[in-house]
Amino acid sequence: MVRWITVKGDDVSFNWVLDSAVEPIPPAGWDNVAVSFDGRDRLTYRELRERSLSYARALDELGLAKGDRLGLMLHNDAEYLPLYFAAMRLGVIAVRLNFRLAAPELRFILADSGCQTVLIHAGLLDRLEPVREESGAETVVVLRDVDGELPDWALPLEALQGRPPMTDAPGIAPEDPIALLYTSGTTGLPKGALLTHANTVGTATMQALKWRFSERTVALVPGPLYHAGGFEAVTAPVLLAHGTAVCLRSGSFSIEHLLGVIASEQVTDCLLFSFMLGEMLRFDDLETRLPASLDHLIIGGDTMMPWTVAEVRRRMPHVRLTQVFGLTEGGAICTTLDDGDFDAQLGSIGRPLPLAEARVVDDTGRPAEVDEVGEILVRNPGTCGGYWQRPDANRETFVDGWCHTGDLGFVNADGFLTLAGRAKDMIRSGGENVYPAEIEKVLADHPGISDAAVVGVPDPKYLEVGCAVLVLKPDVDLDEEALRAYCRERMAGYKVPKYFARQDELPRNASGKVLKYVLREQYVVLGDQQPAR
């Protein structure tokens, strides 16, 4: 078995793939497949280690040192993990950027994090080019994924390849940062959750212990690797256990493609967002498409609808179901509802993972009574220490090691946790967190809009989508397509409201706060939660 976690006294780092490079004899399993992209591009553990250490030397030659920030704005492909592991080997903090960010969002995050070097796919350069100088990005390395000439200020990835493996990287301590993951902000500005090596090891360990991952595990995660739900959830634990992680190339997702990869790679465990499971269950020939190897579906994002659970039980009786709950700041996966508990606790998000804790508190911070709704707090080895340069937000969110999730819930008499709502009106759309305040800030800047509020309404595919309720200025007339185009220029596509509605004024209480529950009730008719068959 590979010595994946290096332990030297109290030193535990997340360089499990790379530390074995100093061993003269490759350990058993070194030629096992570590990661597969779409079932085509495969890297063994030996190849992943060698490529990562070669890139580490190249990044060092670019001048990157421990504590520097490196932007990764990359689609899922075979270079992502080698480049990410190269950064972690140097102690460089990887800023894993959402490749759907619009130019203004990208400019803010690069400047806020202080990224002077960015690795980016060529097809995304149109986002970076308009804001590159303002963002502070001095060195740009481009991975070619589309035809065309590169700008004269960009380096091709080929310039970083072919270096001998690095053998003299700096030492890494558990508390050293490994990544900055920016989450949408409830105040309209995103915040960077600062994860350490210990956080990432802890998150991986909790899941590997819970699901008993091993070198025989082949786990598929369809989400993007920039996301905690793409790397920290399932992918990292599988690598920790020396199994095989299966990723889907960006832009290739469809249920048809997903089923093909599950079959070709003989997947054993699969992480899906709940809307994906719903889409999968609409395939009439599903039973004949799934391999006998698949025995575990891990469902995140939202609790499953009763009809999906019933359909899985009827059509896939041999498959175990697990409902999970988590958040970037608090550990990618914090609680699980196990297969044997679904019948009695349907709708619950379960109990904490090994090494994790969760509790519900009232408005005074005291533990809530049984069935009393309050805010959910989580604490585990994956809980990050704080946001990047956000002391006020840190004091509010992280208290005595506990992460205040902003989600409301309650614990029943059997000790199971259930979500009761979102304290900060977050919209959960297609597995992504969408915060109305961020969208409202963009809408408020429109010269023709005098007031705006965004609420979530049901959607048959994504479970929830945004509805923007607008008050226009006198004599202004805006069509929906113009509003959508305005938003798309300033925010990622998944944040753009699906619906736009107009009112003469927004409902408010005596203190001037918008009564969003009134708007949700008013516009809930726009959505339809019934599955289409």
C-alpha cells in the first residue's frame, strides 16, 4: 500500500501522490489508474506523480514560491490534477476559478486574491483579456483547447513541459494553505474560503472512512474540479485510498454520456446532484445501461424528491443511496443519510460523518430543542479557518471552530438533521449556490432599474432557478432578452435569472426590508416541480 499521507511528527500534508517520489522503488499499485477523464485520458499514479513534479519545477522557474497565489481557470482535462498537485507541492495557493465567471467577476477575484500568475484554457481568454491588466495578472500560461494564435503576452503550456522532476520542494506544514475557493457572497461580493493541507486531508479521510474506499473503488464525479463538489467531495478521498477517480470533460455532460462512462469505466460509486438523478431516471432502458459494478449513488445538492427514491428502489434495487450535505467552508461533505435510514427519515440530511460534528442553535447561540428550527453549525477537520482577508465575515461565520452555515434546520428525536430553509435566501440551482444579493447588486447598477429583488422558484430540471422582480424607472421599457444579455456580461450564466417580472413596487415591511416570502409565493407558479416523463 502506498504511504499516501506523509507523517513526520505532527506534520501531515496533502502531498500523498508526490512524497513517494523520493522512494527508490515504486510501491505496489504505482501503475494503477489514478484518474480517468471521460474514460479516454488516463493517468496512472506513476504518471500523475512524474507529471506533477515536472510541472512543480517549471512553476518554480516561473518564480512562484510558497504562499504565492496561482489562478487555475481550467476546464476538466488531464492536465488539471497534475498542475494542481504541482502547486500544492510548492506550497503555492491554488485559486481554483470557476470557468463560467464573467470578466468583471474574474477581475475582482484575481485582484482580491493577488494572483500574479494564471493558468487558463485558450477558449477562456476572452474573459481574461479585457481585465488582465486591472486584475494584476502578470504571467499567463495557456492550455490550447481551440485553434488560433495566442496573444504575445501569453505563454503556451508547452513552455512548462519536459522539466526533470522536482526533488527539493519546500516542507509543508498542516496549517499551510492549499487552495482558495471563492464562494458567492451574500453581500454581493464573493469570498475566498482558505483551505489548508490539513483541511483537505481531513475532508478526504472522513469520506474514505465512511464509505470504506479502497484501491478497488472506481468513483465518478461529474462536476468541475474547481468546485469543492468536484475535488474535495469523493475525488480526493478516492485518491487517498489509491482507487480510481473518473472525471467528465467540461462541456461533455449529458445523461447519455454519463451512462456511457459509468459503463465503460465500470464505476462502483457515483456522486450526482439530485437533478441529475431525476434526469437519469427518465431513461426507459436505464436498467440495461448500468453495469453490475455500480452499487452506490451519492446524492448532493438538495434532498431527493420522494418519487426519485421510490424509482431507485424499484429500478435499481441493488444500488445503495446516500444523501449528503456540506459546504465549501465547512467541509465538502459534513452529514450523510445512509441507505438503511431512508424509509424512516426521508427528507433528512442525516448525521455527521466520522470525525465530524453538527448542531442546531437558536438566535442566542444556545443549542436548539428537539424539532426546534435554528441555524445549522458544523465542525470537522475539513472546516476552513476563515475567508481570505475578510475579518468581519470570519467573526460572523467561524466561531470557536464552528462554521455557521446560514442554513436553517432541526434535529428530530432520533438525532437526524433536516433542512428547514436557507437563512440567507440562497438559491440552490443545478448543484450551484446562487446568492440573490450578488445578482441584485448587478441589477441595481442598470440605469433603467430603480429596485430589484431576486427569489428562487421551483424548476423541473434544476430544482430551483432565479426570478428577478424589477421596478423600472419612469418611461423605461426593457425586454427580457436585453436584461438577460446585460446579466450575462456581468455574471456567470448559471446566476442569470431564468425569469424576469415587473412590479410597480416591491413589498416591504415597516423597516424597509423586502418581503421575499411574499414574492416567492407570488411567483412560485412560474415553476413546476412535477417530473416530465
